[in-house]
Amino acid sequence: MQKQSRRNFLKTAGTAAAAFTILPRFVLGGNGFTPPSDTLYIAAIGAGGKGGDDTFGLAKHPKAKIAFLCDVDDRQAAPTRKNFPDAKYFRDFRELLDKEDKNIDAVSVTTPDHTHAVIAMAAMKRKKHVYLQKPLTHDIYEARMLTEAAKKYQVVTQMGNQFASADFVREAKEMVDAGLIGNVTRVDTWTNRPVWPQGIPKPTGNYEVPKELDWVLWLGPNQTIDFNPAYVPFNWRGWWQFGTGALGDMACHIMDAAFRILPIDFPTEVECSTTTAWEDFFKVASYNDSCPSSSIIHMKFPRKDGKGDIKFTWMDGGLLPERPEELLPDETLGDDAGGYIFYGTKGKLMGNYAMKPVLLPTKRMKEVSIPKQTIPRIKGAEWGHYTEWVEACLQGYGKKQLSSSFDYAGPFTEAVLMGNLAVRSYQLQKTAANGDISYPGRKKLLWDAKNMKITNFDEANAFVKREYRNGWTL
């Protein structure tokens, strides 16, 4: 019998023909068989690497079926195709959506950052629910457009910062909400990323495109450049044309606690500084195609409750904040991947996405009454991030609250990418046209969030929205 999508089944379930068609499936399936009407048929776009993890996580829900796989690189997709041998395979997501539109209920998008938005938007326009890896988009403009599209097309969405569904961030929120550290005025965040090459010259050389890879499709909306193995399969993260650097990789995990707990959304100002690379004595290397090897970013967030501003700092590349005086000399600052510290009027709280939050000094954990659980937990820890989305898709738009739906993840991603806008602007400022060192001073950029515009340094606005290659559009 021809497979039916959940959507098509619901359209025809009232007819006798549909009833006759479905009945044998129940009978032949036996006990435990899941009827088509209760199955979410998923197309996984981006099947290699993290895409393999995502398909595994989604398939943990008994009513989820990975029905289609799509990847531009057959080498990367091979393990996932082996794990889901019944899934029909495509290279071009556009062909997949065109040919299988009626058989797809939802899509999972796990591709390089530069293709997130165009794929997700194409799916949402077809009323497909979307699970989209972090960061939500490559550009600030794209994040705003996806947020609006999710509401317009009324589809269930989730960004793939899976630890947003873990217990630790909920425990931290309960502690802050209980007033254990008072009114938060400052937050420090940091990561050990990048753990891939950054702050390096643009790669050169002539290379043949591997026969398993469709390079033009991999480029997607980006301007055409020659193939270079320095970009694939993973190190694209360190190049502005494709990736979003350390921020894109880790900020949607580490900064999530601040956005989930504190009454903030968009910053009003941002400034930064980055590591300088040198070509010769007093000659700055213009490696502006690559993300810097390390950076420090400062943002100011007005509290939505009107109680002043929150100063926010992000550090990457191994840079760390000053150790709080309350932290004992032998106690660890954060964990291997990074961490956060909330500074309140009555104390401090330290944690990370994979670290149980602790009050500082740590002896306070035994001295104060830790609040009882008030926030519901997501079953299955990080895997619950996937299965909760599947469950929400089955229930329908607006029926179930998720940890990182686009109404939350969109503004969050805009704030994350504001850091990259500052970094790219700083790269422009600190290198003179002749290559000699130029230090004009760290410029503070003023942000008009409503209009998505820097108001005091127009050159920075080039990084709000990039130009797509002909034939590609949101």
C-alpha cells in the first residue's frame, strides 16, 4: 500500500475509501503498529556529521519516521543512510521538497550556517514544521525573517541548542527567580572555542571537486568561489562566508541561560576587540575572511522590566574572565567548554549548559535553602529537545510550548550575531588600507533593533544582511 503522510491522511480520513485503505495497515501491522495518521514523516536535510546525531535524536520518538535524507556530500551522508536504509535519498533540498511535498510533514535542517535560512524558509512556505540547528541563521536579517515566517505559516519550530531542554538551565532560573543572588546587573560568558583554524590567511590552490560532492549546491546562496578542502567537511565554521565562528558554535548553548532567565531581548550597544595577526614587524595581517582566533565582546541590554541595564560580556579563544574572589583557588572556573557567571546584588551564580549551577562561594549551596522545583522538566534530557518537538508537531501549531521555538530563538540569535557584527566591524577598523597598523580606538556601535541598523557606523550595516547569489532568495 502506498504510504500516506499524516497531513494527507487527515484530509481524506472522512471518506470510505480512506477508511478502507488504512484498515488493512492496522490489521497487517499487528499490536504496536503506528498508523500513518499518528506518524510524523521527517525529511532530514543535512545527513552527515551533526545531521547524523539529529536524525538519531528525532528517531527516538516512536511516532517519528525519518522518511527522507538529503545531503550534498555522499561521503558525509553514508553512515546515516546506512542507519536509515528505507529513507529515500536526495542531494538537492529543492528537488526533495518539490517531489515529495505531499509526503513530508516536517524537516530537520543540519547544514552549514550559510544555508540555514534559505532551506528553513523554503520548508516553512510549504507549511512544514522545522527543526533547525544552531545558530538559527548566518545573518541578523535572516533570523528576523524566520521568526516572522514561523508565525505567518503557523508551523512548529525548534532551534537545535539541545541543552536548552536540559535540567541545569531550569535549576539556575529557579535559583535566580527565588532571589538567591538578588538583582542581576552583569553576566560574563566564555568558551574554549574555536577548536578549528581561525585567524588565518584565505586558502589557495587548485583542487578538483570530489565526485561525491556537489560543490555548487554546497555554496548555496553564497557567491561562487573555487573548491578548497580547507572548507569541508567541518572547518567552514572559521570563515565568515560560511560560518559564524566561536559565537555561532557555542553561544546558543552558553548564553542561553542569560536569555532564558533574565528579562532581556535586544542589545542597544556593542563593542569588541580581537586578537591581531601579524605579517611582519608592525604590519597587520588582513585576514578578514577568517574569524579571529579570539575575541572579547561587550553588550548592553536594557531590562524589559525597567530596572536598569545588564552588562554582558562574551570571551572566546581561551580568554577568561577574572576569577571571582568567592571562588576558592583550587575550584574550577566553569568547565572544559566554557561557562557563565551571573553577578547579582546579593551574590553570584556560576554554571554552564553541561554543569550544575552553583552559588558562590560554593559553600552557600549548603547554607541556603535551594528552591523546590517550579519549572517542569523535559523528559529525556538533551534527547528530549528532539522528542518534544516531534510531539509538538503531532499536536499542531500553538498546542505545546517548546524550549527554543523561533519566537524565542530568533531574537536570541539576533543578539548572538550582534557580537559577530561587532567583530567584523572591528576587523575593518583596525587594518589600514596599506597594511600598516591602525588603531582608531574601539568603536562603540549603537543598535536600533527595531530597524536592524547600526546608527553611528554605517559600514557595520553590511554585516546585517548579505547579498545572495542569483537564483537564491528567502
